[in-house]
Amino acid sequence: MPYICYYTLNMKIFKEVFQKHRKVSLAVSLSLLAIFIIYISFLVQILNNSTKIAEREADAIIVLGHAIDEYNEPSPWLYERLVSSIYLYERGFSNTIIVTGGRGPTDDVPVAYVMRDFLISRGVANENILVETSSRDTFENFSYAEIIAKKNDINSIIFVTNNFHVFRSLNIAQDFFEDIQAHGAYAKSGLSLTIAYLREPISIIYNKIWKFFR
């Protein structure tokens, strides 16, 4: 009997608290639902844009930087970006390649220098490579690349990044360039790629909030 009374009392308190905070609970629930819907919407768009490839010539190819290893060699994802840019270069999509990427906290040299050296080792002429060494993220990749583009009368671009990164990059690129093509580079399947895809919608939401308050 005492247990039943205790249970009844707890349920009564719970109902009173719920009634009192029902509007707040409903608002929180609807907000979480909205965030989930937005997340799924972005994820679908990320997947839909992951297969984009360049279809016409441009004034320059911009290769977005990524990590380098302790031996100053391109990481696997950066390697694929560079290989894709060489593919475009050799097939005449553009004679100019802009490599972008500054020096990370543990890097000996800017990422863009490693990218340039890799391209030269694969047959790209040094004079056809423009180097941007100040950027630390995708937004700055395009921001500093735009400065280089204006100095070199570059109006149309093809940017190269890994497939999971295309949609977010495209959204950012539109703030700096009008004539844009995206070319998605290969990224090996695995846990890292799955995490990258799942993380991208969060990065897009963050970028849009940051842009709104900028």
C-alpha cells in the first residue's frame, strides 16, 4: 500500500511538472525535429552532389588543401585531389592550377608547397602553378584564391575536392566566384569516409549560422 501511494504521488508530481513545462517541452521537441529534418536534407544534397565532375574548360583549377603527413607528403584525401587536378590539367580543362593551404600547427611547411611539389613531380609546369599559403579552412581557401584570381584575370574556375566535401565547398565558392564548376575526387570507402559524410551537414549548418552573424 505505501508503495502504491508513493508511485501515485510521483506520477502526480510528474504530471504537474509536465503540464507546467508542456510548452517548453513541445518547443524543444519541435526544434529537435526541425534540426533533424534540416540535417537529413543537407545529407541528401551532399550525396547528390558527390558525383559532380567538370564538363567544360575554365581559367583555373583550384585544388582545396587538406592534411599532409609527418614526411611532408599529401594525405590520402589530398593525394586524390591532386591526382584529379592533374587529370583535368592533362585533358586541357585549364593550364593554370591554384593550390591552396597554409601551414598547420604540426606542419613543417605550408600545405600548398607540398601540393605544388607533388604536381611538379607529376609533370605540371611550375609556371602554371599559383600558390596560396595563408588559408586554414575551406572558406579561406576560396577567399585567398579569389585574390590570386583577380590578380591573374581568372574569372572561371573548377575547384577540386573530395566527393563528400563538394556540396559544402560549392556553397562557399559561390560567395567568391560566379562561374564555378565542382569536380569531386575519389575518397576511399571506410569508417573515415562515413564519418566525413555524417559530419558534413553539421559543418554546413555551422557555416550558415556563422555567415548569418558575420
